[in-house]
Amino acid sequence: MIIKRNFEKLIRNLLGHFPIVTILGARQSGKTTLAKQVAPDWQYIDIEKPSDYERLMHDPEFFFNQYPDHVIIDEAQRAPKLFEALRGIIDRKRHQKGRFIITGSSSPELQNQISETLAGRIAIVELSTLKTNEYCQKPISKFYKLFENRLSKKSLEIISNQKKLPLKKVQHIWLYGGYPEPLLSNDQNFYNLWMKGYFDAYINRDIAKLFPQLNSLAYQRFVSMLCYLSGTILNRSEVARSLSVSEKSVRDYLQIISGTFLWRELPSFEKSKIKTIIKMPRGHIRDSGLLHYLLNIDSLEKLYRHPIIGRSFEGFVIEEILKGLSAIKTTNWKAYYYRTRHGVEIDLILEGRFGIIPIEIKHGSYVKISQLSNLENFIIDHNLPFGLLVNQTEKPCWLTANIFQIPISYL
């Protein structure tokens, strides 16, 4: 089954402006398939295939003389010397655009290598696992048009004028995550086998090759522990004590899991007028299906009984929103969370040329107005046009003069 991705239009546009477009993301998120859909007739080289690696890296100069453009290079993190060769090739015809697509995963240093060696010659996009509208094969929500201009209450009218996705399908992808192959199989046994194989390969192949000195057993225990801590502010010293490793090791582990696209770390929003802000970052497992698999949650019934449910839904909604923003890329934006030492918390704050928008996330379908006082006060204190509540209700509507409720099925 061919799945149309939200990123196709963006990547085609970037190829018209840059010689190289790089697609980064977790393994099996669909990078190769997307590259081939964008450029089906291009030469394809898989660095993980020994014959292709030898063909390209034995003499890059000779290879690129034969294929000076229209080449897809897959899993480029296996060949860091490739970027030096590409820089020379690009600079000979600097004006020529749309020459190469590079994909990469499982390498925290890859983006730095690309940025330093190919600065000004390359556009980088980050592909996450499937977004709900991609799974349903529907257009991306009009919600993201909000971020094309300065925020105003009037701009929210566009949300009410669109069709929502079926809530059951939204809940399905929340439960099972967005890795295309197991999700689209609709086979529980295959799903479980695939997830086991994926996680085993991540620990025993990808991480072992990239970090041969790493204590893989301790790192695996660290990933398992993060599942229980997903959606929280990590106390690194406590995690280190629990794993019987140093705090430096925990910092290294966090850098690895973030760099391999399994964990998202949200920085604290420190531009607040409130002086008691907690400045430590908060993080979550990026794919809800992987989170649930590692916690042995295989049904909505189990999920609704599990203490992780609220934080799981928060992480899922945050990823849905950030996937949409990444795919349209209409403006630069940054994502934060907000928490004070007195327990006042906002789940997601987006900042960009459009302004600042605070977003509260609740997994239920009904929220008492009194539970939104933190969001209301934040909007007033920072003189913002409005804030958002995302939950599983049926219809979008104004809950107060400043808070607009959006069902997850509209995102």
C-alpha cells in the first residue's frame, strides 16, 4: 500500500532551492519510501548494502563523475566521509539545484556533520512516524494554517470549517503508533513480532555499531525506565542511582536516544514573567506505539487502566502537532513546556512569527473550567489572544473568552 506523506510537497519545493535535501528520522519511519516517491527515477544507493557501499566509497570521485545528479543515498550515517566528497561535487556546479536526496538515521552526530560540511548547500527535514491524517489518507488539517500569520481569535474560524477524522482511527494510531509497516498490517501477531525485532535491532545492531564502548545492557534498562518516566521532568541523578551508572552516563544516554529520534526533549519556556520557572527539560517517547509496546499495553482497555494514560496522550498530541508543523514549514517555530516550582504547568507552548500559543492537553472528553485556571492565567499574564485545549471531545468551541477547545480528531 502506497501512503502519501505530508512531506512530499515540502521536499519537492526544497529540491527547487537546494542541491541536496536530507531526510532524517528514526529507522523504519518511511524515509526511503518517501525519497523514492519524490524521485522514483533517480539512481538509488543503499550504504548499508556492502556492494553499494563499496561502489560509492571506493572512489567517490569516479562515482559522482558517472552520476553527478539525481541520486538517492540511503542511510548516509554509515559513510561520514561521503559529505566531504559531496561538497566538492556540489561546488563545481553550485547553481544547480535538486541533485541529491540523502537519508539518515540512528546517528546523533549526523546532523552536525551535514551542517558543518554542507552548510548553505543543503536543506534538512525530519520525518517522524505516520501522522493520523497520513494513516487515514486525508489532507493535512487546516489547523496548521493558524501558523501562517499572526494569531487572532478570528483565525480559529477555519478549524470549524473542516471535516474531522474518525475518533476510532485516531485512537487506533494513538495505541499502536505510526511505524508504517506494523501499523498497516492490521495483524496483532505481526505487530508484536515487528516491534520486538525493531527494538532488538535498535539496541543490538544500531547502537552497538555506533557506540561500541557503550554498556548495551545498561542502555536497554535506561530505555525501559524512560517509558515509565515519559512525559516527566527527569531527575538525572535519581535515574543514575537506579541504573547504578554515573550521571554523566545518563546524560550520554539521553543524547543518544534523542539523536536516534526515539525521545523528544522539550526545553522549558523561560521567557515567562513568572520568576519561579523550573528550567530543566521535559521529555517523552516520541512514538506512542513503541511506548505502549515496551509497557505491555496492547489494547485501549489496558491503556485506559494504566497510570501512563494522561502522559501518553499528551505525548501523542504533541507529536501530532509537531509532525504537522514540520511538514508545512510555513515559518520557523520552537516548542516548549512550562512549569513553575508551585506546580503550575502548560503542556505545550509554541512560539514563532505567529506569536505565542499555549496548549493544554487532556485525554478525556470533558474538562471542568476550573481545571483550566493555569492556562487562563498564562494567557492573561502574557497578553496572548487565546490558548488551546486539546482533548477527545466531539466539536470545537470556545470554553471561555480566552480558551478554545479543539478535538484531537481535528488536528
